[in-house]
Amino acid sequence: MNNDKIFYITTPIYYVNDIPHIGHAYTTIACDTISRYKRMKGYDVHFLTGTDEHGQKIQTAAEAKGQTPQQLVDEIHLNFKRLWEVLNISNDDFIRTTEPRHIKIVQAIFKKLIEQGDIYKGTYSGYYCVPCENYVPESSMGENKTCPDCGRPLTIMEEESYFFRASKYVPDLIKFYEEHVKAVMPKIRYNEIMSFLKSGVKDQSVSRTTLKWGIPVPGDEKHVIYVWFDALINYMSAMGYIDDPEKFSRYWPHVRHMVGKDIIRFHCVTWPLMLIALGINLPVEIIAHGWWTREGDKMSKSKGNVVDPFEMVKEYGLDPFRYFLLREVPFGNDGDFSELALVGRINSDLANDLGNLLNRTLQMIKSYREGVVPSCVNPQSELSELALKTLENVDNAMNNYSFDEALKLIWELIGRANKFIDETTPWKLAKDEAQNERLDFVLLNLYEALRLSALLIAPTMPDTAKRIWQQLGLEGEPVKMLYEDFSWGQGAGKTINKAEVLFPRIDINEWKKSREEKKKLEEVKEEVKEEKIEHEAEISIDDFKTVEMRVAKIINVEEIPRSKKLYKLEVDLGYEKRTVCSGIKAFFTPEELNGRTVVLVTNLKPVKLCGVESNGMILAASVKHDGVSEKLTLLEPADKDIPLGSRVS
């Protein structure tokens, strides 16, 4: 294979102490999309992702759970593997920093740098952020000596440490970036990194003695290698550095890293300086994307507004979620996640534009040509000219990681095809036999526009592309095709399959109503969480045994004229019937209660309520706000066939 057509792309390795969120999904979907695109361009692609599993946070979390750190990471790294399955990620490898292949390479590199004098021992003193596992210079601190990244208070620490002689190689890195202005993308991040480098970089502390969960420094095992130094090397250890020189020499010259903007200094400063010291070529590109807010607000666990990708896929479907993330925001900018905007994209772009074009075209081919795509002498048209331009322009956009621009270009083709239908009016042509050739020309062009659209959306929406492909009567999968093999008019003679709805429209009014109901439910849940729980005095098991509870069925419900709250209920215990007064009138209609199986306290002393003698009490759970019940749920046996009168204990 041509060495110019090799593409090695990596996500950052994700810290396993985090629950996978939209940021993880965004980076990985972007890497997956560019990987799929490059494969369809004939590239030999290697796509790496994985998990970062060492450090203080893991050690602390494991101790709190009574586990070893290894037990903890063995469990929680699976959260990311599960998410990649849900998101249909096509990674070629998944690396964990606790794997032997990684540990071996990290120690070998550390030893090499010690031997050549680029790592030396000293003492480090400074302000340290435990959650971020990073020393913070005073110039970068937030207010009141807080971490600039997470906002938490910093701790003064002093310890013996090994240092990487980073300052020695800064001039080399500045020179490299001056000669390779696209090595850091977008331009704003390039400028940020160059400014940082020119302001001076100190030697980096690369070991710790204050924790045990990490890779031991070779020959000095009271030190563990600093988690960031360890983590960055994954990109090489996964590629067979030392163990597989053929693989490494094939892929490494073509490596690209995609990261969030919060970790660009590690990737654009620390990591390249390490590579220069090792005599290894630097990444071709480091692409940094922005952060996501949610409806204008910064996401945080405390606010409860973190977007859960599992939930989004479950509610809206995988491909709409993938499409929205890459279409909504220019890659590199910060973005705002809005479910209303997502619904808008589904209804407009996916259902109206793409779905409508597919449905209309297939219905006309079925109606006018018995489901067989017609041929014509010359299928070239305005659509075919636009198709060629679209292929070229999409390629330029993808090479610049402008996913939103690529999708806009694809949708311009889809929009033009929809307009082509309105301009050519095939339904009128079908009524005039003299227009048969013209109708064949129109239908073939529409089919070809759809065939190319399926190929173009395949990297972003592989499942949708496959569904379109199948409806078009084509074999295989679009993601396994090559763009260079596409030629306008090849679809002539294909027999289409049944048209199916790609994306059902979402009723906005119903959707808004369901959002309001969900919001109210969440608010009630939060109130229950915040409500001060007051327990009754403790009782013994013997005391509890004196309460007799049995299964009963409500067989009649009457209102009590003198009461606003009480119903008069007749209940059947199987062995007898009883009358019970219950204050549940505000929550249920008589029709909702009749026939319900409930749990009844049967040995309460009878009491007269509004002139009616009540002989028992129905059990229910209530949600209260400011001491007032707002929701009531009756306790009912899950097994409706349980005999009436059965004792509950």
C-alpha cells in the first residue's frame, strides 16, 4: 500500500474514575467518523482508544470501596467499552495503562531517558491538585490558590522527584511548530501553545513518592511514574514500540491525536518534548475540540445537567445523536447541547430532507418503473455536476476535521435533489409517454443522488447509510465501499426494495409535554432526596410481629358526603369483607380504585370517621413537599394471583 495512505488516529485515553459523558462520546465519535472516512478513501487506518488507570484518584476510590485499585479499574473500564459498543465505534485497538505491554514500554522509555541524562533526581515543592494529579504554577492558579482546571483548593506538597529535562528541548519544539503550522489545530490552539512555549517551560516532575498505584520507576521502586508521563506513552506502546518495530515504523510517522482543549498542554508541549528527547518524530496533527455546555449552562454532576450518552441514544437513536454532535458545532469551538435542537435536526435534516428524498424517489421508481431503476443514454445533469463538487469539497472539509462543514455540503446535495423533484415534476412526466426518456433521466439522477448520499453519510451515520443502501437494492455496506469506485449512473438496472421510514417525525407538542412531566418528576425526586428524613422510635421484631397485614381487594368505593378527603371502601379479605375509611380521595377516582389489590393492616382498633366505622388501614407511599402529600402510590402485590387474605410479613 502507498505509504502516503496510512492514517493512525488516537483519542485521549480516558480516566476511568469518570463516568462516560458527552465529552468522551464527542471525541470518540469524531475519531470514529474520520477513521471510517479514511478507510473509504482507501487508507490503511489504525484507530486507538483506551483507558488511563493509574494515579491518586483511583487509589483513593478503591480504598473507599474496600477494593484493590486493580479490582476497581477492571470493573469500571468496562463502562467505556460498553459505551463504544452502543456508539458503534470502529476502533482497532483498546489499550489500558495497566496492561503488561504498556508497563514494559513506559519503564523502558523512563530508563532510556535516565541513561541519556534527560531524567534526573531532585526535590519538588509546589501547589498540587490531588483530583487533577498535577502541580500548578502560581501564575496559573485560580482565585484563593485553586486549580485552574477543576476549581478545587490546592495543597502545598514537597517530595523527592525525578525530573524530565523539558527545558532543553523547547527551542527544537518551537522550531518544529514554526515549520508545521497545522501541527496543532485549530489556529487558536496553535497560538496558545506557541505563546506558552515562548514564555518558558520548566523541567517537569515525572515521579511521585506519595502514592503506590502507578508504574514503578525502574531501579527505584519507592517512586512511581507520574500518571501523565505514563499515560501519554500509550500511543506508542499500543503501536508496538520496541516489540514490533515493523508495525511502529509503518504507522507512527502518520500519527494524529484528537483531544479536548483542556489537555492540550500535555499533548502539545510535554508529549512532543518527550518525543524529541527520544529521537522520535512528532505527531502530524494534534486536533483540539471545545467543551459542551447544556442549554447555556456549564455541565456538572452537582447541577445534574450532565448529558448521558447512553440515555440520548436510547431516547433518540444512535445515528441522530452522532449526526447532531458533529453537525451542530464547528469542530474546535465550544458547543451547547440542547435536546430541542436535537429534535429539530431529526425533524428537519433527517426526516424532512433525507427521509423524504428517499421515500419519494423509491415510491416513484416503484410506481413508474415497477421498482427497477431505469437507464438513460446520458445521465449527466446539474445533480451529477454537484455530486462531483460535493465529493471534492467534502474531502477538503474532512481533511481539516470540519465535520459540520462536510455535513452541510452533503445536505446541500440532498436539498438540491429534493428541489430537482419539484422542478422536473416526475408525476406529470409519467402521464405522457412522449416523456418516457425524460422520466428515466430524472429517476436515475435521483437514485444516484441517494446512492452517493448514503456513501457520504456512512462515516457519520453508518447504520442509516446501511438502511438506505438496502432499500436501494444494493449489496454490502456503504462503509466498506471506496469513494474512488463511485461513478454516476452505475445504479441503472438495480431493483429497489420496500421503502421504509428512516426517521419518524417527533411531535413537538407531545415532546414538550413529556419533557415537562419528566422535569416535574425529577424535581419531586430531588425534593425527596433533600427532605429531612425523620424516623420513628426503634421497635423490636416482636413489636413488628404484632402488626397484622394481609392482601385485600377493593370491591366497592363510595364517597362520604361529609368528607373532602375520605372514601368509604369495601374490601374483600377472602375470608371476610370489611369497611375501611381511607383519606385518598384527592389522588384517585372511584373507578381507579375499584378492583385494586392492596395491603391492609387488619388488627387496628376500629374507629369512627365522619359517622362511618373504619376497620383497618390501606398502606401507601407518599411524596411530600413542605409537609403536604403531592403524590400517593398504593402498595400492591406484584403477583396479582396471590390469594386474598395472605399474610404480609
